[in-house]
Amino acid sequence: MRKLLIVDDEPIERDGMQAILHKAYPDLDIKQAKNGKIAVEMAGEFKPDLILMDIMMPGMNGLEAIAQISEDHPSIKFVMVTAFDMFDYARQAIKLGVKDYLLKPSKASEIVAIVGKVMEQSELEQHSLATSKFQQAAMQNALTLVETDVVTQLLFDHVHEVHIDMLVEMLEIRSTNEKFVMVILLPIGLETYYSQIKEKVRQTESGWVGALYGRQLPIIVFREPDKSFRSQAIFLANEILSIARKSNLQEGWFVGIGNVCDSQDQIRQSYQESLIATMDTTRPIKYRFYSDVPALKTISDEQEVKQFENQFFEQIRLGQWEQVHVNMMALIHRFEKGGAILQQTQQRVLELLWNTTRVMSEMGIETEAPLYSLQAQDYRQLRVESEDLIGLMKKSYVDHYDRVEVDKIHQLKQYIFGHSHEDISLDALGRKVDLSPIYISKMFKEKLGINYIDFLTECRIEKAKKLLRNPEKSLKEISYEIGYHEPNYFSKVFKKMCSVSPKEYRNSFLSKKE
């Protein structure tokens, strides 16, 4: 009889997985452990074939338990159970020989499939069959999620626990300093082509593919120095559009191409440009460069332009939606009376609305990116569609403040102060206050003016300063006490935050005390 051990500090998670797996595999002998220490003890007694190991647990975490169990029982297989933003742990787990992973929360079908696959692999290994292909597939699945997360952070500024440079390092694929963004518009209902597009990009080794957002699929493309920017972009655009041609469903496909940028800070600008390039999808050629979109000079005085935008964005922040509506209609009226070309007016309004979504995102408000359904035929239609887009943004704003209670940020701060020495994930915080991880990340920016990971780091460093005043404590002990598992990494973070090393800080404090 095959044996399986479920390790998780949450009883509901353990019981739920056991019920799902018992129904799918009635002959499977299943037991539970509520933490890593108990799992280590049970591994010798129960001798499971497979362990579903939660990574984030108090005391001995999942990775420590995996390492200890693997040393004594190398034949035991592991499936990692983790959250979306914990890829630094995923990387360590894969190095420890973890065969696959489950993301919390998981569908019952996913749990059954993963366990079945790993159990099958175990049987194949017993008959001396090769398993490298299976492991490569598991690694590729993990890296696909990492790739999506990199694009999400760069284009939308979503903050996760894993720093962007760590994610890029995990991908272990080439990148270049110069990059540009392409946005693929897919026909409604044809999201199944996502995997084919991703495979095209992977074959050309040309960039990172993001998550599908409505009809829009962003791709960060690496600039190839031996080709011209236009020839490289046109080649990739045609490769992707060939999928549409083969399916005989070319209607609704379009590719927008932003300008080249040479830093991560500028990549969002290229993304905005690529979106503007998709504004008119009725063109016979189904791709367009932002540089080919006619330039629009709406107001001759640049200072006046800046003043108008600042006033408009401030009204968004204050929730003055009636005034937002009035100013938008006045802007369109000004274009119309000034004899501006309708398409150029629509372009300028769309640019303003896109910048508005960025402002709302910085406030922690998630709203769908505004997109005109088609090229307006007259100014009346442009006003109607612009009003609809503003209405949707207003709804997102109102819903945001209806959901969030005043004391949410206070609850989060208090919890982090008390538990900063633990491996606190945004997912765990979300469960504490019933908010999404991304929303919490944005709320930190809005309310405290700081990223979540930086706030957590500040809490840890403040505790480290107090502990460093005790000469009896070693740097290694202090590192573990404040939540870092690598003393060298702790020293780097401390020096970056305080401009001196932990040892220099301690010596300075002790000398002043004397």
C-alpha cells in the first residue's frame, strides 16, 4: 500500500487535502503532521512514499524539514505547497529534489493530478526508468510562473516578497539592457491561443511573456544588437500573427509595439506606448509601431499641459468624479473646436486615461485598463465612450473604498511588528485581514508611502539594532532571531539600510557606551 504524509500547520488545509486524495485514491494510506518537526519524526516511523510539504510553518519550516528527511530517507518524494509569491523558496526546494509544487489555493483536480503524477514517477523509478523529463517539466512549470511574475512586476509595479533581480536570476535565460514591449490583442473567447504564443516566443528566445489581461497579452522583448529594432519587432509580430493565419481566425488580432528603452524604470512607458499603438485595429497591417502613430500637439504650452494633468490626477485621488467628467468633456470639446483630427483626439484622451489608471494603481485601486472598442466615427461617439470608461474607473474607485475598513492598515502594522522574525508572506497577511496580496501591497504604498517588503525589512533591522547592543549574541544568532536564514544576506541588508555593517554598528555603540 502506498503511503502519503500531509504536512501543514492549518488543520483545514490538511483535512481538505486528505478528503480530496482519499476520494481519488481510496487505497492510499494517508496521515497528517502539523509542523516540520513532527514530520521529521513521522518519516522514520510511517515511512511515506510521498510527502506534501507546506513551506511556511512556524518553528521548523518546510525546507528545513525536507533537507533533514531527505538525508535519512532519500527515497521519499516531496511535493512543495506554497504561495504564488514565494519563488525564492521554490528555487531552494527544487535544489533539494522536490518533484513538483502546488500553489495555494489549489483545485481538487490539480491536487489529484500532481499526487498521481508523482506516485507514478515513484513506481517508474522503482523499475529503473528515467525520470529526468518529468523533473524538467516541473521546473519549466515553475519558471513559467516566475516569468509571468517578472513581467507583472515590471509593467504593473506589483510588489512581491521576491525582489525582481532574484526572479530574473531564476529564469536563467538571456536578457539585454535594451528592451521594448509588445502587446498582443486577442479576439474575445480565443484565450486558448496563449500557450501557442508563449511557445513561439520561447522558440525565438526573444523575451518574457506576461499574464493574459482581458484581451491583452504583454511581452517584454529583448533588443537584438545585430538586427534593427523594426526588423526584429516585425519578425516576431509576424511569427505570432501566423498563429491567427493558420487558424483562419484573423479578425480581432493586433500587435502594438512600444519604443526601445534602456532601463527597467522605463519599461512601463514602452508598455503604455504599445497599448496606444493598438488603438486602431481596423488597419490592414495587423501590427503598428507607436513611433508610427501621428504625434499630437494638443496644447502649445507644455506648462499648461502639465498643469492640466496634475489637476486632473489630483481630482482622481480626491474622488472628485463629477469634476473629472467635466474636465474630460471640456478637453474633448477643446480638440473638436480647434479642428483636431478625431483619431488624434482619441489617442490623446486614451493616453490621459492610461495615466489615470497608473495613478489609481499607485493608490491600491485595481481597475481594468481602459480601451476603446473601436475607432470613434465622430466626436459624439467619442464623448459617449469616454464617459463609459470614466464610469468604470469611478466604480472601481468607489468599490475600493467601500471594501476597505479604516483599521486594516493598523491591523497589518501591528501583526508585522509582532511577527517580523517569521517568514510572513503577503498571502498570509491577506488571510489575516481578508484582502488580496496585491491589494495589501498597494495599500502600503498609499497609506505608508513604502513597499511592504521594505516595511518588513525596516522592522527586522530595528530589532537587529537592539540585539546588536548585546555583545554576547553572535551575528548568526541575531540573523536567525530577526527572520533571516543567511547571515551574509542579513549583513548586506543591514549595511544597505544603515550604511554600516552590523559589526561596525555594534562596535560604534559599545565604544559610545564605554
